[in-house]
Amino acid sequence: MAPVLLSTPALVISTSQLGESDLLVTLFSLKAGKLKAVAKGAKRSKKRFMNALEPFTEIIASLAKSRPQAMWRLDSVSISDNHETIRADYPRFVLGNLCLELIDLWHKEEVQDRNAFDLTRWYLAMLGTSRSPLETSLIFQTRLLKHAGLLPELTVCSSCGNVPATGPVCYARGTGEIFCRECKNDRPGSLSLGTLRCLEFLSSAEFANIDRLRLASWQLVEGWHYIKHLHCHHLGREPVSYRFVEIDNKKQRVNA
Ligand SMILES: [Zn+2]
């Protein structure tokens, strides 16, 4: 049987040791979604893959497998962008890791997802710029939820269907559905109308227009807790990387 060959742009999510000299590499690829591949000899000789197997690195990966059910073998790589600026700055590094963990958790293996790939590539590129890394991360997380169909309707009350005229609104624990002041009963979650409108804008605006939006730091904190809550609820656990991001105003390790 002829081997299956694949050449694709990909982002390195993680690596782990495999035996004496090999690495098991998890990639998020344009053409085949998330996939795992064996990099023969990569542990013994970093030169073999030109240090391209560090997390965040954007590569063109050449892969092969002997038959459709076999494991991918990573034959060669070329680096498109090593995203050194993310690795060199702790706040960006923490937020970049959160991105890779979310991509890993949200995606099944070998299911192509071009929109999520483009979003992740956009995010890693933006994370290397001077734009607020927390705000950029909130945009990424919000759009990832929307792409998965799990971002609730943010413009109208999910009970009465009216557009909330005054804030703050409440949201249901779990699904995050929005309730206006008249319908909120005793639900605990609270969001200002301003934060809600910002989230709606950054979930749906063209990438080129997102730069126009700047969130106040309290909106960033409110929005962050809401979006994090949704990710944790739908994944059924808290991604480990969230623990390294201290978002609250009083104790803000990552600068907004
Ligand atoms: Zn209502």
C-alpha cells in the first residue's frame, strides 16, 4: 500500500518524550486539524528538526504514514514563525499556553477546522504585538466559544426576549444565558451592559475592525470571568493554564 503523505501549515501545541530518542508531537494543522506525530530522533538531536518543535512555533510540516490507520511520522519541518516574542515575555507566555491548552481540549484528532486554525494563528501573531495580551486573549476565547456554537445570545434577555435597557444583567451559571433586570430573579452572575456590548462586538467583528475596541480594565475583568466560566462549564473542568493568569484588579500579575 502506498504511504499517505501530508504537507500542511501547523502550530506546535506540545511535545512529550517517546522512548530513548523520539518525541511525540501534538500539532494543530490547517489540513487535518489536531494530530499527533512521532518525530524520530528529535529528542537525541535537536538539530534534526532545527528547534522547530517548541510550543507556539508555526511550521510547514511534512508528514507520512504507512497506512491510513497508522500513526503519523513527522519527516521534516520548516519554520514559518517561531513566535519568539511570546516565549520571551512571561505574561504572553502564560496566555499563549492557555490558548494552546484550549485548542488541545476543544479539538478531536484529525478533524479539520479551518476557522479555528485561522483564529489561533491570528491570536499568536497578535500576542507578539504591543496590543494588550489579556484583551487579545479574551477576544480569542470569546471567538472560540462562538465558533463552537456555545456563546449565548448576548443582545437580548433569554427569558422575555427584550433588549436589556439598564444594567447590570445577570447570567445563568453554566450556560451563561443573559437575563434582564426584570427577569433575573436571584441569579448571582452579573455583567454590565457595556461589557456585554463589548463581548458581542469582539465575538463578531471583522478582525480588521477589532483594533478599534479597547476595554476598560473592569470590563476586561468582568468579561474574562464570564468567558472563563463558559469554557470551564462546557469542558467539564478548569484548564490548568487559567491558574497562572491572575486577572483581578487587586492582584494583577498579567498587565492589562
Ligand atoms: Zn427579561
